[in-house]
Amino acid sequence: MVVIYNTKDATISYSAENDVLLQTINNHLNSNSLREFQTKFIKICQVLNVTKIVSDAEQQKVIQIEDMKWMKQLIIPAMINSGVKYFAIIMPENTTGKTAMRLFAETARGITVSLFKDLLSAKAWMSSY
């Protein structure tokens, strides 16, 4: 994995060998940070033409309704248009974050999404594609 983008709150890494883009949320992202990070993430998806994403959202807490709508309207279609086919999500620890990730997964039509408790399980699932 090569780190492509890194802040104190989030990291984006890429494995050319497996064609997997990994986004890791290291701290809870507020609305502005979340949108900035997701916008950067989509640009990287488009440049690399990745088909597989693993999102480690374990540290993410609440995602505001407006941000969920924004992601549904802009981020998911951009992921699909850039060629993403498989999306593994490592679930947040807290109940509110889990609910938000489940809702996000349900709206990602056109992408095969699976939810996991840990990174190892997500990577194992992703290696089958």
C-alpha cells in the first residue's frame, strides 16, 4: 500500500497489485472535513480508475443527514462513473455510525457493498474479486 493522501484525520492508500483504494478515517470527520475528504477521494478514484474500495470508517461517528444526502447525490454516482464495482466498509464502533454506514450501503446501488467488523475480513472479501 502506498499512501496517496494523508491528514491527521484521514488517509487514502492504494495497492496497485490488488487495485484496491483504502480510505481510513483516523478521527471523527465533521461535515466540512468529511466533504473535503470525500471530494479528494473521488478525484483519486477517477485518476486511478480503481474498481475496489475498502473504507475503514471505524472511527467515524455521526454523519449529518445533509452529508448523507450529499454523498448519495454526488459521491456514489461519482464512484460508479469512475468504475468502482466493489466497496467494503469497516463499520464504526458506535451505534449511530453503524446506522449511517448501513444507510449509505443501501443507497450505493450499482456497486457491490459489504459490511465488516475489521480490516482483515474486508481485505479477505475483496481478494475474491
